[in-house]
Amino acid sequence: MRPITYYQMANLSDEEVKEQFVVRMDEYDQVISEIERDRMTGSIQHYVFVGQRGSGKSTLLRRIQAEVNTSSKLAKRLIAINLSEEQAGIYRLCDLWDRVAQELTLQSVSVEEVSWEVYGNDMTAYAKALYLTIQKALKKHKKKLVLLLDNIDRIFETIKGDQKLFRELLINYKDVRIIGGSTRLSEHHWQYEEPFYEFFSIIRLEALTREELRELLEFWSEFFSEPSLKEFIERHPGRLESIRILSDGMPRTMLNLIELLIHEPDKKGYEYLRQIVDRATPIYQERLGILPPALQKVLLELSFFWDAVKVKELVAAVKMESKTVSAMLKQLVDMQIVEKLKGQGRNHMYRLKERFFNLWLLMTQGGPKQKNQVKWLTAFLETWYDEEGLKVYYKKLIGELAEMDVQKAWPMAKALVHSRYLSLDERDYLISEFSKISGTAHLKMSMPESSNEVFTEALLYAHGKNLEKAIETIESIEQNDFRKNLLLGLLSYQRSDFENALVEFSKAFELGVEIAELGIGVSYLGIGDTTTALAHFKNAVEKGVPLSELLMGRYYNSIHNTSKAGKYFSLFATKFYQAGHLDQIGVDAYIMVIEWWYALDEKSLLPFLDVAAVSGYPSALIDRLYVDYELRQRQLEIQNNDIELPALDYQIGLKDRCILLIMRLWKNEEISVDQTYSILEEAITQRETLMVNWLIKQLLLHYQVDLVRLLYENPKFGNKLMDIARTLFIASDLIESKDPSDEYEGKGYAPELKETTLNLISFIRYSRSKLYRKNESK
Amino acid sequence: MILLCYHYSNEFVVKMRWVSPHTITGSPAENEKYLRREYINEEFWEYVGAGKHILFTAPRRIGKSSVMKDLEKTCPDGVLAIYEDIESDKNQHEFFKRLFELLVERLGKKGKLKRLAGWLKSKSIGEVSPDGRVKFIEKQRDYKSELLELIKEMGSEQLKVVMLLDEFPDVLQSILDNDGKKAAVDTLHTLREIRHTSEFKNFTLVFAGSIGLEHVVAKVDGRLKLINDLEPIQIDQLDPEEAKDLIHQLLEGASMTISEEVMDYMLEKINYLLPYFVQLMLDKTNRVLRKKRQTELTEEDVDTAFELVVKEGRNFGDWEKRLTDYLSKMDAEFCIGMLTRYAHDPEYLLQKALNYSVKVKPDTHYKELLDDVLVKDGYLAREGQKYRFQSPFLREWWKVRYPAIGIDD
């Protein structure tokens, strides 16, 4: 495929230009019909096309020129001059007319020479004289002039002092029609005090419509004999639309992106993106370059936000007065670089209109801080690939991850991890796979925690009665997942926010989690709508949803209908024990409900633990078990009854040994220090971070602080352990202290870990108090 | 309407050939793009006949240049009317040189040169060629006195010359800036002398400009005595019937059609019926329709076009500047405050305006400022006890310029 974007209309013949001009038809028609109709004997309408770089201004001007040149009707009375390439030397009006005179002469309308020396230093008089000779030559050939001036705003800027003369000539005489192109609309020379205030008819070049884009690509496909283009349009209409949005419908950027998309398969992740960015650089460099430094600054800071922001937020970033920033934003809006969105209330929000331009600014102009934020990269990937495409890309990345250079892999891995197009399991898998290759702690830190850890952290907050923080923690996960919905439902329920609980449970229910219907039921109970609540419970009972009978029983119990209550309780008991096994989703949902149930009624949790255990959910089970001494007894029974603990996705050997070790702790049995070392070392080598954290936590819970210190000091794996479980190390140091919060700072630990660590400490202490009677120590 | 076939990429696409209305935005309107208001022309020629010299007053975009160009074309027999935009003249010399050469050239076209040829030659100003063109001899000369002589010289002709000088205040400002006050005063004196000397009675001067001539003269002289003999002709907005006539005229042969109801709606929306706004709205509605390939204009399309105009962010900075330039500080503050309130709240009560004036304490009575300044100068229109913005475009601009922050009355 010929690189279509390298291609410049300026270098084509008139016939070629006419043949290849397929979009912006309306704008073209509007001007050319006026040119065709108006004989230039009365008022002459002058035009300016306003649009960003790459929006098609020059192409339009070139097309008009071609029409004037080739239409026999027009060529008879008009002559077109297009000064798009040769503008560098124009800095006074006389330079412009001089250039026009030269062009006219080239087109066999010879213009008399005017000697500038006669005018001394009066270049204005010289400009006027030049104009009059041009006029004379045109008259002689019975022609009028169509003057096409790209970047007319720049010309105005440079001929500043001659603007009045320019306007005067256009008003006093009827020889010239100006058709300009400009990237700017509200520059000062178009303000009231300036001569060219409202002098032109402005035609804005907006984003190409879907149909125009299609038309253009179909044309290219045929014209360049490039069937892959047409195929792409037919196969990926969604992606085409994404690209249109990403590029704000600017033809040049779009072509750039599409061309690369077609050649995508042999390129790799971030490198590929870099290449796209490099290709866009000349367009964007120029767009940035024409802005004065202050505007550049505002634009850049705005791009670092990626999302739409209020003026206030931007003011803090650019450190300029709010009035100034507002004024500059207005200019950027006028230039169609920034878009103004309606925010809440009176405030407007601003963001870069062309998302790809924003991406380019971030990648090329951003510092390390900006580059580390990858929400823009996520947004880009989601737009660039649709959901299906992103999954394919995910699989590719997973497959290649082991051989990839970490530094190159991490931005893409991180961007993907935050994508809502992945499932929660895919997200967790990517995190765990990435942790296998990430050597340095810095890179690891930049990845989010696995969902399990996030949920655990949220539960820690919930235990600390900080339900809001718990909800916030869960909401840091972008992916849609029933576990997330269930947990949010449970937490909202605990906050007595029944409306939200209802919303979340309903979402989980829609995702196929039948047990969520019980959440819907209890939410309605909370709201006070008993009828609807009961209808849901009944429905759940009919469908055989576990626990539903129990809830029915509880409900009837609460309204003192003992006979019905008894009926449902017994139904529940029978069915429950009949339940054979549950699939993975069932188990996950169960565990969630258990958590919540536990908050309501600790003892009724007991039977479920059996089911969860035999269904292969040991870590979640045991991790929760220790909070109650009675439960511990129950757990010991499980252990003594030799219930096998199959592991689903852990390697059986290591996991089993680890569980056995923890069981010993539970039974108050001696544990072997050597065994602990070897289990931990193996877990670290296999990067089983979850397991490592779990084990250390259990040791601390059972007062094995000294052993934990030894583990961190181990010459073989101590450092790695520190990388994996830093908060637990700090917790071990402070767990026995009277005022951990106070001591934390005194010891100089990282402030950003403080909150998590203190939560952890209070959780361990709370668990200890439940597990061991007061004053009992080991 | 004509149907045409465009041919590209091997497909035949039938498209309607769209004919746009004859709108013009920017350049002065002429011919079919201009709506002549006979009463302006009549008044003008009446004044000229009575030996008056004229000053057109009106802000930019009201159509002064269009009116003057039309007057040039429609002058009665025995009159030579010369319209010229002279804004680029930088000093007194250039100004008088232009007037002189312009006059000679136009007289030539009128066939009056033969009589002047001897005079021109004797003063070695230029040679008259057989086809009536003048070849000027480039040389330093005092164009001011040459001009006066020339006017005297043609005094015996049965020909009245009317010079319509567009953007004259700009030139006066340049003379003030480049040659100094003395030259500016001298220029004004010379022009006044032309107007008041019987020898020059066949010569009429007409001035116009987008910046107020009074304003510049005040800077030059401190008094307005030097121009107080000029007869002002005010050019007002169109009345609705005229606006409709203009629309009908512009729509001649166009694809777009407008029903009477929608036209009323559009005029109501434009509100301040400057020919320019009418042209602009017609231009934009045409674009809206053309894109939709729909010929009949609806109220919805009018709204879309209005949004387009507002979006282009016209600059009404001068409306604000005029207040601060011509009014005392407190009066200006009051007026700006009033406009801000009416912009954001069309239901703003007069009672509140009184309260606001008690707070701001303008130097002039608040009612006088409302009626004699804001209404008279076209900012607001009065309806009973209420005021509203004349131009919705100005109102939109004002709302952005002055957000509704700190309005607590």
C-alpha cells in the first residue's frame, strides 16, 4: 500500500485534484457556486475556511483553484492564484502583491514592473502602486482574481501595518476575491477595532461525519487498489467510529491511524504505539508550535489531566490567575483544540478535543509523572481496540509477557489491568503473571493489587467501621464483576443505604448470580417494602437458591409466625446438607454472602464453612475462620475429620504444606522454624505473594512476632520478602507498641503506607482478642 | 432547482444543485444584495441640495458603507458623487493628495478634463492623454492648496461634486498620531473652510466612520466646534417590513424557502434588525438547510443557525468600551451592572434597578442612564416597565463576558 498520508494534493495536477477530492463537498459547493454565480461587479463575498491543521483547508483551496483553472466558463473571466507554499517571504503587503504579480506573469498575464526605489521608504505607497499595476494587467486581460491564501491569519499578522490599505483596496475596487484558510478564529486582527473585523464569511471545517469518512476510505481503497482498506471498513465499523472519535474527525490524523491499523498484526504493544505517535508528530508539532508559550503551557497542563477538568483545577496546575486561564481556554476553544463540556452546576469542564492529540502530548511532552499515569493509555487502548480486539490483544500480551522486557511491558500491562473490557479474573491473572517478571519493587508498586487483596483491604476497613473507605477501595477496581457488586451491596446494606444496596445486588443478579436475589430481598426489607421483599424470597426459594429458606425463616421468625418460620428453617437445613458441590462462581458468591451473613449472625455461618471448604475455597475460609473462638473449634473438627483440602489454582504441594502449618498454629501445636523457612522461601520463589502475606499475617495473629522478625532478616529471601510484604514488616514492628500511630512516624516509615499498616494492626489485634481470651498469651 | 449528476469512484450519485441566497457578510452590500431605503437617499439629497455637509453616524456593521456606495451610484443628474474608503492615509499630505488625485481622475471620467487640461499643464501637475486619463507628474507639492485651487477652478462648472469619505475618523486619528495636533487641527480647519466659503459651494463633503468622529475631534481640539456644522444622518436598524423585503430580495432564485411564520420567528430571534445580522442569519440558515438538503426553513433550523452565530464568538468588545470611554466611572459601572443583570435575568425588575443604583451611586439619575444611554444607544429596548437586550447576540456575548457572579440583589 502506498502511504496515502505522505501524499500532498499540492503536487497533483488539476485533473488529479478534481478526481481525488471526495469529502468536504458541501463547503466546496458553497464557495464555488458563489464564484460561478457572482460576476464580481457588486459586493464580493470573501471567505475564510477555519479548521485545525489536517482538517482539509489546503485541499479545499487547491480544489477551488483546480476548478477555476479547468472550467472553461470560469477560466474565461477568472484567474486563480494559490499562495500556499510560497508564504515565507511575505511580510508586508507589497511582498504579497509582488508575489501575486510574479504568479500572474507566469500565467501569461504580464504585470508591469514597479520600481520600489521611487517610493523611498514608503512601502505602503509601493504596495498600492503594485496593486494598481496588477489591476491594470487584469483589466487588460478582462480577468478577475481569485486569491487563495492558506494561513491567512499569519499573513494578517505579518502585514499588520498594511491591513487598512488591504481592506481599503478590497472595498474600493472589485478585482479580487480572497479565499483564505486559517487555524484561528478569534485572533485579535478580527476584533472590532481591527480592519478585518467581520469582513469574511467564516466556514468552519468540523469533524468529518461517519458517512464522509466512509466515502473517503472507499475512494482511497479503490484509487490505490488497496482492498484491505475497504475490507477494514466493512469488518470493523465500530473501530472506524472509534478512530473518528479519537481523531476528532480530522482527515489527516484519521488516515494516519487507519493506515497503521491495517498493518498492525506484526507490531508489538507499546512499540507500536510509539510508532503511531511518531507518525503523528509532524502534524501535532506544528499545531503546538503556532501557539504562544503561555497557551502551550495551559494546553499541556490540561492534557496531563486527560479527563475534563474545571478551570479551578487547571489554575492550580498552571499557576496563573484564574481570569487569565479562562481567557486562554476560550482562545483554545475558539481554535477548536479544546472543547467545553457542561459540568455540574454553573461550572464548565474543559478537555482536549482530539483525544489522540492529547495522547501525543502526554507521550512526547509529559514528564515521568505524567507517563506513569496510564489512564490515558487505557482509554486509548479501549478506543483503539474494541472489546473483542482488546481481549485478543490481552491474550497476545500474556503469551509474550515471559520473554518481554519488563520496562517495555509494564505500561501496556498496567493500561490493560485498568481496562473495563477485561474480566476480573483476567485482570488478576495479568497482575500475577506480571509480578513474575517484574524485578524491581518500583514497577511492582505501579501495578494495582489483586482483587483478592483489594477485597481483603476493603473488609479491613469495614471491620474498622470505615464503610465509606471500604466502598471506595472496592470501587478502585474498574472491571465489572459480580463479586464487586455483591460486596458493594453488602457494604451499602451495612451503611443502611438500602437504595444503593438494591442497585448493586440487582447488577450482580443480572450477571447471573442467583443468590443476589436474596440481597435484593433484604434491601427491600430495609426500604420497608415487605411485599416485594417477600416476592423475591419466594422466587429464590422456588429456584432453589441456597440460603433462601433461611431468610424466609428469619423473616417469619421476626414477625413471630413460628410455624412458618419452622417450616422454612427445616427446609433450609435439609436442602443445605443435600447440596453436593458448587462451581467456582457459586463458591465465590457463597463466600461473599457468608462475609455479610457473618456480620449479622456469626453462628449461622458454621454450616457454610463446611460447604466452602469441601468446594475448594480454603484460603478465604481459613482466613476468616480465626475471628471467633467457637469457629476455631469447628475448624479443628474439620481438620481432625481429615477433610481433604483440594486446591483449585494453587500448586497442591506448597499450598497444602502451608495450610498444615497454619492449622498447627490454630491447634496451638509447635511449629518447625525450618519448615516455616522452606515454605516461605518456596512461596517467594514461586511469587505466591498472596500466600506469603497470608502466612505472615497468621504468624503475627498467633503472636509469632519473633519468628516473623527472623524471616525478614533471612539473608536468602529477607529482601525479597520485604518487597512483597512491607506493611506486614512494619506491622510486626509496631504490633506490640502502645501507640502504633505515634511510633510509626518516629520510626520514619513511608507515610503512604501508614493507613494500611495501622488498619492491619488493629485488625490483627481485634482478631487476637476474639481468638484468645483476655490476658492470655502464648 | 436543477438536478446534476456527479461522477466519481465509478458511481453515479444524483445530487441536488443547491442555490444559495445572495447574502453578503463583510464587504459593503451592493446591487441585489443591498436593500435601498428610499427615505435615507431622499433625506440625503435634500440636505445636499440645501448646501449641507453630512456626517453619517452609526456603529460598525450597520451598513454605512453600503448606503454611501448606493448614494454614489444613484446620484441625480448634474452631480458627481465619489465614494472612497480612505482608511489607509497616514498623514495630512497623503490625505490631501488622495482627495486631489481622486477628484482629477473622476472629473476626467466625467469628461470634464478638457477644460482643466490647460490648468493642469500650467501647474505642471500632469498631462491629459487623448482618452481622458491623467498622467501625474511625480513631484513634491502642497496638495492642500492645489486641492483648494482645483475646487475653485471647477466652481464655474455646472457640476456639483459630492465626496463621500469612508473611515475619515481613522485618517484624522492617523494624522494626529503621525503629524501631531497642529496638523490635525489644520486639516479640520481646511475642511471647514471648504464648507463655509462660497467659492466652494459646489463641493459637498460627506464623512463616515466606524469610530465616532466626535470622539476623535474632541481629542484633537477639545471642542466640537470644528465639525458642529455637519448635518448628522442617523442610520437605524431595519423595521420588520424592511427586513422582510431584504430577505425576499436575497432569496430571489435561491433553493431555500421561508414561510411568513418562520420569517417572523427569525426576525424576532435576531431582534436587533441590522442588515448585517439579517444577512448573517440568512447565510447560516442556508448552510444548515444545505447540509440537510432541505429547502423549507423551520424554527428549529433558525435556532441551530443562531447557535452557530453565537458559537463563532462575535466580538462586541466595543459595546463595552463605548460605555467606559464616554461615561463617568460610576455611570459606566452602573450601566455595565445593569446590562449584566438584564443579560442573565430578562425578568429583572425596575424596582431592583433603583435599589442597585442606590448601592452603586451613579453620577447620573438611574432612569436617565437606562433610557437616554442604554436604550438610546441600542443596548436595551424598553417594554413598559421592563428592559431587555436589543440584540440577542450582544446578550449572549455579554453573558459570557460578565458571568452572573456576585449578583446578589
